[in-house]
Amino acid sequence: MLVTCFIALASVQVKAQDPSRISSANVQDESGVESARAAVRSATEWVASGIDSWFGSKPFSDGGKVSDGQIGLSWYGRQDQASDPTVRFNARLRLPNLEAQTYLFTGRDNWQGLITDQPAAFATKQRLSQTDVATDRAVFVGIGRSVGESTDMRLGFKDGLTLFAQGKYRYRWLPTLDDEFEFSETLFLTTADRLGSSTLFSYQYKLSQTLAVRLLNVVTVTQLDPNAEWNGSLGVYRSIGQQRSLSLEILASSKHNAGPALKDYGLQARWEQPVDHDRLVGELIIGRFWPQSEDASARSNAWALGVGIKMNF
């Protein structure tokens, strides 16, 4: 009875609130997020203009641009590994004093995923698989150049000291309105891995305007470790409108000459939707994985959970 009275009283209080006060609170929330976006973008443009001044005297306002800017905070963990919060930042910068097809890229993100050009489906933050936390995060900056629509070249530094180079070729084939094939080959060079390559093949079939099935395969090899590593994904993706999406994926990975045929496999469900008037995007990931070992009796399973929020600027 007491709980019922409390709920009723709370309902009356909500209804009695001044609509102008509610509207004012919403405006304050919106302005707060917009201020944060403007501050991050302004700081990024300030850095970009400073770097651009190294290459000439043309002002940054004369064609300078920040694109693909995103900052996010996330926490992802599995029962069989350590976990902690992660801050990621990425941006692509157009510098007026460089040629039209040349750009600056910078950020703080998954290092191995950046170098090997791993698709988002296999990024550490989504795969929720075992990883070396020390190599997961790195600050990087570099210069890239697009050669036509299918080739991209990059040269940069990780943590200010480690040099890396990368070249990528990408080819897309659309035989019908519902079928899409993609092939890409990425060659990379680092002081740690030396020369390496990452080969991607994907196929997507559109079942409807809001539902698609996708098969994705990536094979990576390096001079340091010539045993090929494979990651595969088979998933169903549903768009629910208003920037909301739901996906269910089967993920698997293996490594040649390294124990069992499969190193790790599992199921992963992901829900994504905008929050705070579409200015922020939140995501929730739930997964269950079965890491493999040579000793069958020691094999186990692990639940995984991930939450995150990101802001485009």
C-alpha cells in the first residue's frame, strides 16, 4: 500500500511539472553535448592547422576540413580475461597546403587492428576475444594519400617513435542490387612485425531494405610470424530505423600450426541506438565464447559483456 501511494504521488508530481522547465532542461542537455562536440572539433582543427603550417603559408580556413571525427568511451570484458575502460579517438584531416588526395590521420585506437586493417567486426572492442591490453591502445599520427578510388597509401608513427607504412587495394563488385562482393589486400611494414599482409573477402546479401546477411573472412601473415591467422564472421544485420540496429554474429578464429583447428569461437549480439537527441550513440554487446586449447578437458566457456558510447564531431 505504501509503495502504491508513493508511485501515485510521483506520477502527480511529474504531471504537475512546468512544461517550460522540462523544455529548458532539454535545451541545457543539448547545449552541453553541442558544446563538447564543438570543443573537441575546435581542438582538432587547431592541431591540424598547426601541422598544416609546416607545409606552406595557406591558411587552414582555405579548404581545411576535419572528417570522420569520433571519440568514444567503452568497457568490454570477458570472464576469462582482464578488462578496463577504454577511450578511443579518430579523425581524418584535410590540409590545404597538401595536395587534394593527401590527408592527415590521427587517433588513439586498437594498434594491431589499425596496422592489419581489420574490419570493425573483428576489432577488439567488438570481438570481445582474448587480447594483449598493452598493445590494444596506441596514439598514432600519419599522412595518407589516395591513388584513385581503390588504392590508399599511409605512412605514420605509433606513440611518436614506432614507424609504420601501409598500402591498401580495395575492389567492390555489385553483380545485382542485392549482392555485394568485396576484396581487399593490405600490405604493411612495422619495426616489430616487419613485412606483413592482410587479405579480406566478404559477401553481403540484402534480404530486404532493412535486413542483410554477411560473410566476412580475413587472413593475416607477417615475416615475424609466418603462420597464417584467420578470422571469420557470419552475421545477420537488421536496421530498425532512427539509427537503431541489431546484429547477431557467429565469430571464429584460428591460427595455422598453433594447436586446435579453432582458437576461439562464439556468438555475439549487438544493439546500437542514438541517445541524447541523436548526438551520442550507445551500444550494448552480449556474447558467449568457447576458447580452445590442446587439452580438451581444460576447455571452458566465457560470457562477455560490452557497453559503450561514442560522439561524432
